[in-house]
Amino acid sequence: MSKLKTIVRTAVVLAAAFAAAMPARAAQPGTLVSGANLPANLDPHQIFDVPMLLYGLNVYDNLYRYEDNPPDLKPWLAQSHTVSPNGTTWEFKLRRGVKFHDGSELTAEDVVYSFRRVLAIGKAPAGAFKPVLKPENVTAPDKYTVRFVLDKPYAPFLSAVPIVTIVNSRVVKTHETNKDWAAAWLASNSAGSGAYQLDPSTYRSRERVDLKRSAGHFLGWSDNPKAPNEIQILPTRETSTRVLALLNGSLDMTDNYLPTDQVERIEKSKAAHVEKNTSMRVFMLRMNNRKPPLDNINARKCLAHAFNYDGFIKEILKGYAVRNPTPMPNNLWGAPKDVAGYDFDLKKAKAYCDKAKAEGAPIDRPIQMHTQSQLEQTNQAAQLFQSDLAQIGVNLKIISDTWANITTNTAKAETTPDMWVHWISTYFVDPENWVGQTYDSQFHGTWKASAWYLNPKVDELLRKARVTLTKADRMSLYEEATRLIVADSPDIWIYNTVELMGTANRVKGFRFTPVGSGGEFRWIKLDD
């Protein structure tokens, strides 16, 4: 039996084994139970990942928000904005009468505080703004106007604005200790104005979040009176456990990383179906370009030619993905259409390994690849890769790890794994979200830039693209930079995602957008 077939069959057997162990429990009327993953803590200004997007979209609001697919950037807390001809001064006019969960009004003061807090804490959500925005240059000319004065033009600014959720400055300030911006308090509490409100009494880190509908949300509920009254987010460690909970009625939605070997099983059931949506999420195998032998381009090209792209997509993913040969989503402007990428060819792979050896960079030690234990597809990719690499004498050691642990370790080159597996999701819709923050060396120390790649010409192109205001010129710069990146082979890019999510049939009105993966619950109707 081939390695591909073995991987697929093993997943099916494990799913069947869980079936006998799962107790049945009927869904509760008015309560949506989600199996989505939770962020490491609940402070949206400290954490910037897919679980936080889901939480933040429901508990907080933003100046602008992405909706629909393809994603459309729409006014949200802001009613409109203006920008100066040189692209440095932005003003946003706020809606009046928006209320936080404590009943106080959201004003420009809260927006100023929120952006200054993000910049002061300086963690991942700040990455898009720190190079161009000083805290003192976020001001409120009046109660309903917010002004941003950038140090220099920054073309992705409006696209990135939804990254920052707006917190209740008065509530947060009362919990500040030792100038920590209330980081300790907000990690397990909330101070938002979103459609749903956190119940902090039941919160358990990475295990449980309970949300209740906020009657006073500025959009109201007349357009969707059957929206869930309560949300329970109850992640489980294993994907198979989520699927079986969905089938026995104790879960309404899995996460959106559903392995394709579970699709047929769910769709054969009478209780659930699979939501399938083309996304802009790129699946990749990262390589630490600072660690020998992966600091050698031929060693990296050896590995790039040793991954069975078509086999993985067609056999394991059953075609629910599109080959993506670059770090840019195929369906985004700025992605070059003339780049074929690396093909699966073990003869080429062996030849590049030999070149690396001749240059003093033999792959003669085990290469450690860290996978995300909760996401089976990362394990499947690693197992397939391990099998093919063994045929050319390369030993791949697979290490089961967690997202939180891996991303913490990527803060330094010496602690970053040799390789690790993950997706770059759509945090905002601009090439900056992908090649900009992943391959510009100024972002080294963030999980996105964990290849520790350095090419001065690429840095120059990406930095020029940020300050260029015309889309056509930016597109040309990103295409050129992406071609250079692919030629250097710093990582292995595999596919652009069709996001799959198991969904109970009583869930209606699911609205998908790549930003947040359809995690905004206010649009859902529960057919109880």
C-alpha cells in the first residue's frame, strides 16, 4: 500500500474509533455551539491569529470591516473617511450613538486609545502600523473624528485598519497596573461593543468561551431575529472529536480546517453538511534559512522538489485546494501568473542535495519538522513529505507541537524549528499580509517572518510597494519581489485553500469571508 493511501486510511480508521466513544447530546434551542479554536488569551491587542479573528469579530467592532467573498471592505464604526493627496493624513468620521457593552458611548477617544494601546504593547497586531505611525499622531479633533498622521505614505493603511478592534478606554484604564495597559486583565475579560458579550465567569483559557447576544449592538437584530442568543466555543484537541460531536448533535460547527477525509462522512449524515468556500489561505512548509543546512539555497531547493504537491492535493485533499506555487494567493492582485513554482521530482531533489553537499551543506542530520497537533492536515503533509524524503536519503523527524509554542519559539532564529507547517490566512486583504510581512527582513522575530529570509533587493521592492499609492505600480513591485522570493526558495508553498467546515443542518445563513473565515455569528439563523 502506498504512503498516500496509508495516510488516508489511517485517518478514516481513527474517526471510526472515536464514533463509539462520543456521547450524544441534543443541541439547545437558541444556543450555537462552535468547535473553533480559541486564542491563547482574549486580548485582541496582544494576539493576532485566526482564533482571535473569530473572537474579535463577535465581541468587538472595528472602524472598517471585511464582508462577503471576494472580501469587500465596508464602513463599520466609521461612516466615512478622507485621505490627503500625499497619503499621510487620514480622517475617519464615526457613527454616533454606538454603545459599549456597559452602556457607555463609543467615541473618538476610544479609537485613539485603542490604536495607541496596540502600538504601545507592540505585539503582532502592531506590525502593520509600527513602521509608519507614532502613538502621538493618532488624535481626536472632535468627539466623532479620528485623525491619523503617518510618517510616510502607507498604501495598505486602509486595508489594515480592521486589524485594530476598538476597546472601551474608560473600562480598560481602570484595570491598568504598572503601566501594563491592562494587558493582564483584558487577557481574560472583555471591553467591547460587538454583537456578542463575553461571560468572563465561565472562561477557561483555550477550553471555553461563552458569549451572549448584545441587545444594544448598533446594527440591531431586526434583520435577523433568529440569530443565536448564546454562543459556546468549545474547542477539542482532535479534529475527529469535533466531527463526531457534530454528527451526534452536541456541536453545531467544527473549525474551518476540516480534513477532507471527513467530508464524505459528514455529507452522508442527515444531521450536518460541509460548507465549502474558496479562501485566500496559503498552506506552506516553513524553512529556517539561518540554520545549516537550510541556509544553503540548493538544500532548500532539494526539499522543494521533494514534496508531492499533486499527490497531496488530489489524494489527501481530494481536490479541495488549488496548487499555489508562490507565497501569494492565486486570487489576489500582485501574484505573478508566470511563475510555475517547484514540481515534485525526486531526481531533481537528489541533484540539488548533491550540489548542497558539494558546497559544504550536506543534509546529513535529521531535519526536524514541527506540526500542529490539533490540525491533522499538518501531520498528513509531514508524513507524506517524510516518506518521499526517505527515498533520497533525507531523514525528516516529525515533532507534534502546538501553535502557541511554535510561534513563541519563532521570536529568535536559534529557537525557530528547522521546519514547521502552517497557513497564512487573510488577516487583511493586501499583498502586505502575505509577502510584505513574511519576507521583508524588518519583520524578523514575528511568526510570519519565521523563515528568517534576507534578500536586500526584495526588502527594497517591498518597502517601495508600501509607499507607492497607485495599485498598478504596486502590483508590478509585488510581482517582481515574488519572483525573486520563489527563485530563492525560502519556504515550500503548496496550495490556496478551499475552506471546509462541518455545519449542523439547523445552522442557516452562514456568510463566509476570507477575513475571519466566516466567524461572524450575528448573520447565522438557528432553525430550532
